[in-house]
Amino acid sequence: MQSNKTLRTASRLMLGVVVAFTATQLAHAQETADGFGGDVPRYPADYEGFRDTRGPADTLELIDNGFPNFVITGYWPPTNEMLRPWSTNPAQNPGQWVGENWEDRGYNVYAFFPEFPGGTTANPKGDGDFEVDYQDTSADWFPLMDLARPIGITTHSRAGTSVGWEMEGGNRTYFTTYWTSDYLSPYKPTSEMPIYYEPHQFERWSSLPMQDIVDAVDAVFSTSQVDPFISPIDESAFLSNCIGYHGNWWRDEHIDPNDPIRCYVGGHIHVGRNMVTLHATMATEITLRVTLSHVDTLRPPVADINGDAANNIQDLETYTGCMSGPDNAAPGGCDPLDFARADTNRDGDADTADFRVMQIEFPGT
């Protein structure tokens, strides 16, 4: 006789096939600019008076605590609601920002997303950061990345599933005419956008620990609450695929071990349109824990400033030679790669904030 666990596993595998097929069929719903055929459920924080024409790079004030930054983005509800605790914008997060050295894991987590005064039917594009619009997304993306210099990125958008937590295996780009029209003219990517020049149907792949995330989310929720699964690649041609491509693209451009702002992971998650905000927030927390633990395994030891795989007095000497003070470039006698290691928060200078983080791993301090 099969055990309950075996039966549940078999059921999950069969369900996974059905869900993956259903997600593919429903992908056309998220490609259209009709609000998914109707308004989404009203969420507690509608932010009816929210208006901000500035981009995220104009409003973000990075904390200088020596820790690197992890960026998460959302689009339609529930993705904006579930990311709210990680926003530093008081107009969008009246509570306390939880992202500073989140859960003492050594990373600052920053979230960015639009608001939807009046609901998604009345205002499907949204207002604020990363409006559901090609031009706004591109204009917000690159200045933010240049400022935050993230060590990892997770982008999120709403799916046609009900409670899916869909890990997209990859994203692709298209000729301008092939993209689905958005909500505001010009309706498709235009020539001032870098993605305009990417090859047609070029694919970039997620580097998130997808199966580990699925397993961790599955261990907490029933599939009626949050249903995690992996899709081979996003088959849509709307904003979800566009911003997902941007996340994988930035990671691909900054994966070189010698890159001073190396990005270790990027990927996109499609979130079910009917998911309870609390469950979506909890799934975000689980995903962050798994992803940051994965990044820990990819990064060299923070205190190994000279790259010799040991934390010792030589690292202190190397750091001293690279110390530049706030808003200063590397000293002339400092090797560029040593400087990149000494700059633990990747803000372009090696100062006391970086040294405090290095001390955490240094023996005898």
C-alpha cells in the first residue's frame, strides 16, 4: 500500500502537469490590456490619493550599513500589496521598513511597485514606480539598478492562475510589433528603450533556486492557499515578460566574478490574481529566505579582502590600503578587485560601514 506522502507526491506531480497546462492556456489573459476581464478583489490599501511622478532612483535613500542590496519589484495587485513591508517610501508603506539587514541575513531588501487608485479596471496602468507600461518600466529600471547595484533581483507580476506561485524558468524578448499593447500611447517598446535593440525571441534564464523555493513554499501552504510550480519559460508578450527579461538581463550583464557590482541571481515569479495578501507576503518571505541563503553559497567570504580564501591580518592590511572614505574612488595603490571586495555594500567607496561588516567574519573581533 502506498503511503499518504507517496500518494500526495503523485497527486502533486499530476496536478503540476494540469497547472502548467492551465497556466499556459491562461497566459493569454495576462497578455491583454483589459484588466484580466474585470477588476481584482479590492485590497485594504488602495492609496486613493497616491500620485508620484518621480522614479524610484529619485526617491530612494539607500542606507549606508555596509550590506549589499536585494531588489524586488511588483506590478498589479496582489504583488504590490505583498511587497509593501519592504518599501522605504512612507507614502506607500506607513509601517516600518523591514528591509534593513533583513532578518539579520546581511542584505538590505528594497521593494518598488505601483499603486492603483480606483482599482485595476479604472486604472490598470497604475501610478508610481514601475507602472504597467513599457516606457515607464524602462525609465525606472536602469537608473534604479545603477543606484542600488543589487546583488540579486526578483521581479513579480500577476498571473491568470488563482493562487499560483509560478517560477518562470526564463523570459524572452520580441520585435516591437510582436509585444502586446499596453495601456498608454506609445503602446509598445520604443527606440529610446534598450530592450528595443535586443534580438527577436532572445531568451534569458532565471538563476533563482526555483525548485528549492517551490519545495519551501509547498511545505508551508496547501495548494488551495499558495500553489508553487515551475514553468519552462514565460510564453506571454506583455509587461510581465518584459520586466522578467530585465531582471535576468541585468544579472547576465553583471555575473562576471570580477564585476565590482556582481549580481548573483535574477528571476521572475507570477503570482495568482486571487491570492490572499497575507499568504502572498508569507510566500515572498519564504522565497527571500531561500534565495538569500543560496546567494550566501555563491559569494566569497566578506572578510577575504585579498581573495586568498583566508580571513587574516593580510586582509586588514589590504583593506587599509583600499580605504577611500565616503564618496571617493579607489586609492591609487589599491587593486581594483581588492577595492571591489572592500566595498562590501557596492556603493563605490570603502569606508567604515564596509569595515563594520567585514568585522563580522574576521576572527578575534
